[in-house]
Amino acid sequence: MKTDISENAVNATRARVSFRSVFPVDGARLGIAHFNRPLIDAECRKLRHAWERSKLPRVEDFEVTSKQVSFVTPPVDVDATFDSIDSLLANAS
């Protein structure tokens, strides 16, 4: 018997950052966060909206796809930005 994994079953798992990379860029840091599963459209929109509304502290540039998010921020704000992204995903509905 073949079992198909539905979108609802995949989405039942809370999205979170599963892997982080950080690179120096002109005195700032490029942070890249990979997710534990592909984000659904609503989760991507929530992250974009948070950046547009300045809910992500001192983030200079931001891009989100279903597989990852990347951002540029001052070095001291990298960990706080990763934490903010995880918090936003935890509260996505």
C-alpha cells in the first residue's frame, strides 16, 4: 500500500530554521537560514511583511523563498535576527 504525504501533513510540522550560515559583507553580515521544510505561501508572506514593517531589527536587505531566507544586518544583530525569524515562524498561522 502506497502512502502519500499530503500538504496538510507536511504543514503540521512547525517550520523552523534548521541550518544557519553567516558571511562577512562590507562590514555587515549576510545571514542565510535554511528551513526544516518548505515554507507555505502564508509563512513566506509573514516573513516578508515583518521585514517591510521593520519588525526585524536593523535588517538592511532581506529575501525569502520557500527553502531559505537571507538577510544583511550588522554583525551584532545576526543572532537576534535568526531568533526573530524562528519566533515569527513559531507564531505563523
